[in-house]
Amino acid sequence: MILGIDTSCYTTSVALMDQQGRLISDMRRLLSVEHGARGLRQSDAVYAHNQNLPQLLAELFREHSAKQLKAIAVSCRPRPQDDSFMPVFTAGCGTAQILAAALRLPLFSFSHQEGHLAAALWSAGLHWQEPFIALHLSGGTGEILLVEPGAQPCSPSPDGEQRLYRISIIGDTDLPPGQFVDRIGVALGMNFPAGAELDALALNASCRDFRLSGSVRDTHISFSGPESAAQRAVKAGVEPAQIAAAVFDNIGKSLLKAIRAAKAAYGLERVLLMGGVAASQNLRRYLESEQVCFAQARYSSDNAVGTAALGALVSVKK
């Protein structure tokens, strides 16, 4: 079995997968955010991960023997770039290094973004080996990516970092769409993160007269203007369901334009949506006509399943 560990900004995750890619266990704990707050400081998130990891791993090892482990995989940075760093990932990396040393197991580390890619492909049953377009949409990321699978593992490093995809940023958003959603949700009185609650409210909107105008230039999207307009609508007392619907309509229309621009620019048809925002039922309905592939909703949000899947892939190759 391969143990995967991921410590993102808002979720502590561990997962077990066998070397054939079958999921054995998936455990997660969402970090607590005070009502009315729009996030956590990195120091508070690191502290929470260090409290959660021992508990999750103790529960995991009560059900599955550590003697069955073949390797450990962990997310060590946000993106597969040498200068990419975020303190929350040090919690998972440190735990993984200790376990690997104590159990004398191989350690493989990847980026959080690669974990999202692997989770999306795995959960959708896709085995794409040719270049494709991916949209990474979350509370901290709004990027359109050119993904080229099959890149060779990077040179050996102390933490065993691997790079199995060549990833290039070909488009972006000035405000991550997850922040757009969360800010409006919190303004409407919802708990953070507000994505699922705002999504459900939008689905139940009986009227969609309220609109937010967007700004898309090729593969570059601006959500800061629509977010400001939505905040004004909240203060003006516009019906919450209409505001929620307008938020997802704006995101959907903007993504649709950017996806079409990326397809035309790179001559590619395959598109994958990943990240927490990709779990939105509103967006899934909006982009159905574009034949976009989605991760299963459970594996769109932050998880260690993709990291475990990457570890399984590398361990089989070695």
C-alpha cells in the first residue's frame, strides 16, 4: 500500500491506495474557521495540521497495518516549481519524512497541484497520455494550465521529489474563483468555506434577473470587478439566491470563453476541471455543452488521494 499525505490550507488529508490504483482509505479533517472569517493565517493552519495528523494516522493505523506500506507520498509545495512554497505543506512533509525514516520506506514528494491532477484523472477514470488543458480552480488558485504527461522524474532530492507532468500556466484569474465564492458567501452570512452552501442556494434560485458583467481577455479572467458588484448587491438587499446564481453564472460564462480561447490557441480538445470550485453543480451544468471532464465532486476538493495515486504510479515504475 502507498500512504498519501496532504496538508493544504484548509484540509488535513491521509489516504491509502494499493499499487494497482485501488483506493483503500480516505480520511480528511477540515480546519476550523471562525464564523464570519474569510480564512486562516498560515501559522494557525500549520498548528491545526500538527494536531490533526497524529489523530488521523492513529485512526488509519488502527484499521490498516503499517507493515503493509510500500512507500509514502506527500505534497510538499503548491506547484511543481522550485520557488513554490507555502508553510502549511511543511506539516505533512515533516510527518512523511519521519515515517519514511522510521519504517525504512521510499519517500516520494509531489506538488499539491499535481495531486489535484492525479485525483481528477483517477476519479474520472481517465488515462490521458497526450497534452491537455486543465483548469485549477480553488480558493487560492485560478489557473488555466497546459499539461504534458510523461515528464521524467526530477533529479533525486532529500525528500524524494518527483515531477510526472510538465505544467505551464497559459491563463489565470486576478482573483481565485474560490475566493470570489467564499467572500460573497461570508457576506451573505454563510460559514467559510462557503462554496457548497452558495452552490446549493444558486441551484434553488427561482429568478435570475440579477446579472454580473464579466471581463475576459483571451485566457485571462477578471473576477475582482464582479466580486465588488456582488458585494454592493449584498449591501443593497438583492435576494441572496439571485446573487448566488449570478456569481456562478459569471464564473461559468467567463470560464467558457477562456476554455474556448485556450482550445483554439493550442489546438487541443481535452479539458479537465479540478480544485474545490470544480465541485459546483452550477458550473458542471454550465460547462456540459463544452464536453469538459470533471473530477468526481468528492475528489475535486483538497485530498490526499491524488498524492497516493502518484506515489503508486512511481513505486510501480521503480
